[in-house]
Amino acid sequence: MQLKKRLKARSYLGVKNSDIGDVPTRIRIGLIVGVKGLRGQVRIKSYTEDPEDIAAYGSVSTDDGRELTLTVIGSGAGVINAVVDGVEDRNAAETLKGQNIYVSRNVLPPPGADSLYQVDLIGLHVKLTDGKALGEVVAFHNYGGGDVMEVKGEAGEEILVPFTKAVVAEVDITGRRILVTPIPGLLDDGESDHPEEVD
């Protein structure tokens, strides 16, 4: 039962910090993408390493502050099928569609020496290994080709950095910085190394 993000293996996707009420930090572990049947079942895109662990951390909360207790009953087509305590019919389940699912940060086990939680990287400063500042980590995504770190650049621009061991040279949570190895295409300065030929 892991929710850890390892540099070598994808295990947690689309993580952002989120605050609600008295809970200082929540971690998004899934998204309710639809409903199934007439008895209140929901379909969930799980972001946990083992998708069925979505229900392993006790009650979860939603974007609008509802507290839910989930029971996983199956999976298929890349989603988890679950029942929600107190949700008895399709109409009630429909009200949950589109809601992100969160757990409190303090219910998660501490990461091991070779692991980390992406949520702990939100807000860290990103620099190239040559010292040039890139910006600040604002989110993580996965578009099917591996984890991508979204960095808000110094001028407010969006910079997408592959979150791989080949690109991410160092993660220093204590020092609140990430060092990134420059790769072709990482920064588009509007200039080409190969000027266009003219006749």
C-alpha cells in the first residue's frame, strides 16, 4: 500500500497542494469521472500506486468539502468502481461526478530514503545545473509518457520538465530547490540554432 513517488517509477500523478477548512494540507489521490449503474456506484480515476489503495486511507474529502467513505468493488478500463457510504442511487452519485478526492497529508506513511511525495515539491525553486533560475514548481502531470513537472517561469510562463532521473539532477527538499539538467527544447528562447536557409 504505497502512495510514494519514486524518481524511477510513476506512482503518483497530478498532485497539487490544496487547503480546505481546518485541514492544512490535502493530497489529491483520485478523480470521480463518472457513475455506474443505478445503485450509486461511482467510477474513479485513481492516482495511487496500487489503484485500489484509493480506499485504504480511511475517509476522503472532495473539492466541495464532503467527507466520503469508499469501498472498492472492482476495476476496469483504467478506473476503479466503488460504492460510497450513504449514496444510494444514480442521482446522488451524479452529484459527485467531477469531484477530486483528497486525503489528509498526515495519514500517509513517511517516504523512504529513495522516495518522495510530489506534493512536497510544490513551491520548490527550480534551477538549471549551470545556475540559471527556471522558476517554481506548481504542479505535476502525466499525459501518458511519464511524469511532467510544471514550473512557473520567472516571467510567469509555463515550463514543462520531464520528471525523470536523466533530467532531474537533484531534489533538495530541505534546501527547497531542484536542479535540472538542461535538455534540448526545454527552454524556447525564440532563436534557432539552425537559421532558415534562403535562396
